Amino acid sequence: MRIYHGWVVVAVTIISTMIVMGATTSSFGLFVLPVTEDLGLSRANVNTAFVIASVGNAVAAPFIGRLLDKFPNRPILLISGISFGLAMIVIGLSPSIWISALALAILFPIGADGTVSITLPNIVARWFKKYRARAMTLAAMGLSAGGVAMPPLVAILIEAVGWRMTLVSVGIVVIAVFVVSTAIIRESPGPDDVEPGPELAATAGSGGGRGMAKMTVGGLMRSPPFWLASAVGATVMALTASFMITFVPLGIEKGMSALEAAGLISIASVAGLLAKLALAYFGDRVDRPLLTIVTCIACTILFVLFIFDDSYITFVISAIILGTVYGVILPLFQILLVDLFTSASFGTARGMFAPLMALINAVSMRFSGEVYDRTGSYHLLFVVYAIVGALTVLMAVPLRHYVIAQRRKQADDQSAGGKLARGVA
């Protein structure tokens, strides 16, 4: 029995993301100490590398996303993969901090956005209509798998050959991964590629992308559903990410041991994995806009709990909620973008989202630290985050109307196309 090529694309995405992001972003902390000792830098200066890369990602993403909707994706994937690998090699061999900074600001963002962040999810979206939620959620699990599998290997390599040669080795592996990935995958279904599964009524953002109207950047900027979806997605991601960093220090401050606090992160990680598996299984059977609303409500509850109680059981419940929300929000948001704007415009929409995400994330990270430094506690943070979470619920409610409207439009277009075909016949 022939395997639907879309699932091959999903498998390639999982493996590529696991190897590449697991050996770079997820392993960033492993390089901090050896780099500070070797170059005599402060930890703040080393951590600035992450900031430089984040700013570069925000700048590059809109351009990469637009290119993906206008040109073939496989060449972009290959060129970006080479850029990604070269960034690692340049940093590993560079005698100058400024050259390393340029590699982080230019080569790394092009590589990350042009491969695992936008391009591969964009290709996955084109291959699926009936099982889009399952495919896009499974594809996103590569990041979680990479965070578990790759750091130990990177740590062994740093111990054996040093941080510089480790980066060079990682760069070579990254280039090889994307050369192979580009050779294996096809970027959209052909006439003979039929997604298996029951026939569905017309679904918003059906797979393939061919023949669909592509939104311009200006059209997205004037689109209320784009701003609503982006504001909801970016805010929930930022709130949960900043709270994830705050969670362990807060637990220790409340009298937990370091082991107990670390156990909470383990609980959150398991909850996130289970939530992704649940989304992969049920995501094509449920009302996804309604699921977005429920996710925003859960995010709000997370902070309300800490306003009134900070017992250990509250921490455990919050760890489960935190992991669940943090685990599903990115794949759910990306699926929602395809539902709203079709796979033909996913690249542009995903790319234009990145600067907003970077801005809100930077504000939330800074705000959480400032609140503690100025007040000596996180109580005000929980109050503010609960209010902001409630606002995301209100913003998510109209999205259901927009998705339903898009589905009706897709059904009308499909019906009109069928009548035209019968008339010609």
C-alpha cells in the first residue's frame, strides 16, 4: 500500500526539527560556561547572543514567509539550511565576537525561519486538509523530542572536542540534514496525491495551496482576524513562556527544595507532551476556534489560582495547566492561521506574526522581572497576567465567526467550481 507523501513530509519535519533545534536552541545553555571561560565574557554578554538571534528572527520572518507564498519552497529550504549550518560553523571558527554576532544576526535567523520555524510547517500545511491538525501537531513535536534527545549528545561532544569544534560539527550535520530533507520531500500534492480518510465537506484552508487567492502583506495588515489571531497566539505564548521561567524560582521561594521545583517542570513537560498527543488525535474532530477559547480560559485560570493560593497542590495543578497550554498553543495557532487564510497564505501570515510575537515576548519577560525587583513578589504579576488572559478570551471569541465565514466561502467556491466543471462537460 502506497504511503501518502504528506506523512513522509511530517516525518522529515519531526526528525529535522529534533536534530537541528535540539542541537542548537535547546542546547544553548550548554555553551554558556565554556564560552564565558574561553572568551572571558560575562554571562549577560553570552546570553545577549540569544537576544541578537531573536531580533534577527523577528526581522527575517516576514520576508521569508512572503517568499514561501510566492516561490517554490524546496530551494528556500535548502538555501536556508545551508545558512543555518554556516552560522554554526562561522561562530565555531570565528576569532572575533563581532563576526559571531553578525552570524547570529543574519545567517542564523535566515536559517531558522527558512527551515523549521516557517518553511517546513508551511509545506506540511499544504499536504493536509482532513488531518491537518494531526499532521501539524505531530510535526511540532520534533522540538519537544529534540529538547530531550540532543542536549546529552551535545554535552558529550563539548566535553570531548570543545565548544568550537562542537559548533562546527553541528553546522555540518545541519547542512547535511537539510540537503537530505530537500531531496526527500515534495512541497505540495500532485494530481495523483489523494489524502486518505473520509470525504469531508469543504474545509477552510484546504490543502495544496494551488488555485487559492494569496493574501498580500497589505491585505493581512488590514485583516481583523489576522490581528485577533496574532494577538491571542502571541500573548498566550508570551505569558506561559515568561511564567515557565518564573515557576521554579517561585517554588523555591515558597519553601520547596530544588528537586521538588524541578519535579514541577517535569510535570509540566509531561502534560505538554500528552496535550500535543491529544491535539493530534482530536484536533481534526473538534471545533478548533472553540478549543482556542478554552486554551485562553485555561491560561487565565493558571494566574487566578496564584492570586488566591500558593500551596503545593496549587503548584501541581498549575504545572499541569501550564504544560498543557504551553504545549498546544503553537500548533493550535498555526492550524488556526491555515483555517483563516488557507495554506496558500500561511507563509506570509506566519512570517508577519513573528515581529509581534518577539515584541510581546520581550515585554512580558522584562515585565515579570521588573515586578519582582520592584515589589519583592509576583502577586502583581499574577493579577496583571490574569487580566490580560481574560482579554485573550474576549479576543478569541470573534475568531470562531471568522473561521466559520471562511469555511462557508470555501464551500461556495468549491460548489461554484463544481457547477462550472459540470457545465463545461
